[in-house]
Amino acid sequence: MDLDMQVNIDVKDKKYDGTLRNIVQINAGDLMNEFCEHPSKYAWFGALSEICSSEVETKEFALDVLRANLDEEKRMKFKEENVKVTETVIQSAIITDKRYKVIMEELIELKKQYGILKSIVKALEHRKDMLIQLGSTKRQEEMLGDFNLKKIRDHN
């Protein structure tokens, strides 16, 4: 597992360039700061995930519209050229069109970024659970330490 894997997110001019470690690592020596920073980190990546989801839907719609326009365009072109038109010929002409390929590549990249963002948000949920557990453990240790200290005082 490589937590130093570079993550590059760029959605609607919101960018994150860093590592997974920077996102999920917990400094157990400074839990109070970790507790304070976690909600904003979670909110930022969660919001970015939703923005990216919306961008995926928008790009899928743009691709559907382009597909419909290209279908009509290709049919008219083939008709003018007296080329026999079949669904296979039309579909092949659409997916090899440069405009279609550009939008499809953009959609693929957006889906990749959305998948990464969903994973980051899920990791931050696990991070929250770990912070809660670490906080509980620290309180228990402090209570046990106070109890042992009282026991030592009472014994003397």
C-alpha cells in the first residue's frame, strides 16, 4: 500500500495536488488539532465529490446531445454520397468522430476523478472513526492514570 501515491484532482478550477498520506494521516500526538481540522477536510473533499458528480452528469448529457447531432449529420452525409446506411455504419462514424472522442475522453477523466474523490471521502469517514477511537482510548488512559495516581497517594 503506497500512501505516498500522488493524487491530482482538478474539477471546476478546484485543485488538489498531494498524496493520500496528506489526506488521511493522523498525528496521534496532536489529536485536538486533528479533531478540529477533520470536518473542514471532509467537507471540502465531499463538496468536490458532489461537484464532480454533477460534472459527470453534465458531460454525459453533452455526449448524448452530440451523439444525436452526429447521428443526423452522418445520415445526411451518407445519403448525399449514396452510401448504404446501417446502424453499424452510423455508430462507427459517430465514435470515430474527433468531437465525440474529445468529449468521451473528458468524460472518462471526470469519472476517474469522481471515483478517486468517492474513495477519499470514504477514507475520511474511516479516519473520523479512527479519531473517535483514539480520543476514547486517550480518555481511558487519562482516567486510568488518574486512578493509579490516586491509588499511589492513598497508599502512602
